[in-house]
Amino acid sequence: MQNNPRDGVAIESASADVINSQITLNTRMGIGVFNGSSARIGVDNAGNAAGNTITANGVNGVHVVFSSSAYVGMNQISGNGTVDNTGSGINISNASADIVGGNTISDNSGSGINVRMGSALVGDTRFGLTTVKTITGNGNPTQLAGISAFLGSSMSIRDAIVSKNVGFGVLATTRSTIQIASSTITDNKLSGLNFGDGIRIALGSALSPSTPVGTVTGNAGWGLQCTDAESSVVNTGALGVGANTLGGVSPGCTAY
């Protein structure tokens, strides 16, 4: 499925499985899940791995919006955003997704995973598949972060390897909440003043780490940066914060 003038696959008020496919060079989305639809992307109805290659599409690789839902697992999602320089690997807006595991989300123009007014489970242990996913090399100076939660979104992240993204490894902003466990956040890059934090919590957002303990090291900014008094974090010991260029946990990070 390639070279379409709009989307490679469009699921509109319907349900569909998209498995074992190559979806590339489409002008808009690689896969669009719209208007109350449901989709399995890379995982079949029996829960088996059946991954896709979703690459070089004009905007987002996977786009789940408007009360839709999707399972997304075992895919290679890379190099999307060739037309829109903010295109994400996986974009979730006013919708929900279970990002099962086994995904490699790399070198997309925008965030690897972007959630706006939605929810995402990143790393689901119930499928019997790997829960590990790699999110690397994503972002640009105006669209920052490997994983981004925005505008009242909620995310649970487990077994993620988040590295070499532009700006931040993980960003929660505008009253979003993130729970995180057993994740490695490393070597995320400087982009402008004080960026490069492993994790940044901003504008009334909250972070709740839990065991198994993760690792947050080698980032160009803080390991964990909280930018305002309304943003908060508990149990920072479960993050495994080590050496980062500006320090471990910023002084502004306080409990609820």
C-alpha cells in the first residue's frame, strides 16, 4: 500500500486488522483510524505477532483519532512526516491505544508517540508478546520528545527504550499524567535552551514511577525536570536517575 494521494489505509467508522503489510510513501497517514473505529495493527485476532512496516508517509505513521481505539504491536514505524515536518510515528488524539510491544519507532519528524486529549498503554503484558519497544531518533526543534502526553492525556509506560530523541525523552504537559516502570531513557538531545531532559513534567502535570526500577542517564539536560510548582512527582527512586549533563532530579520536582 503505497503512493496513495491520501492515506495508505483508512478505517472510517469500522473495524479492521492491518497485518503483515508494507505501508509507505502515502501523502497523508500510513494508517488512519477515524470516527469511532477500532483496529488491530501488527497483532492478529488471536494475539499473534503480524507486524507491518510503516515508513516514509507524509504525516503520521499511525493516526488514531475521534473516539477510535487501536492495538499496535510488532511494527517497524520509521521516517514518517516527510510532508508535514511534525508527523509522529504514532499519533493519538481524542482516542485511545494499546501499544502492545515489539514496536521500533524511529526517525520520525515529530514525536515517536504523541498523545493529545487521549490515553495510551505503552507495554501490555497480557498478550504474551514482548513488551519492549524502542523509541529512538524522533523529533525536531519544534516537535520535541520521544514520547509526548499533552492536554489532559494519560499514559502508562513499561519496558520502553527511549533514546537519542530531540528535546526530551518523555514529556508530560498541560495537566497530563504518566505512570512509568522498567524503562531506559538515555542520550536524548539538546535542542535550544535547557532541552535534552530525559523526562520533563510541565504545566500542572504529574509523574508516578513504579518498580521494576528503570534507568535515566546520559541525557543532555536534567534526568527529570519539573518546570512549575503545579507539576509533581512521587517515588523518584523508581526511575533509576543517574548522571545527566545538568543533573539528576531538578530542585523543582516535589511530591503531590
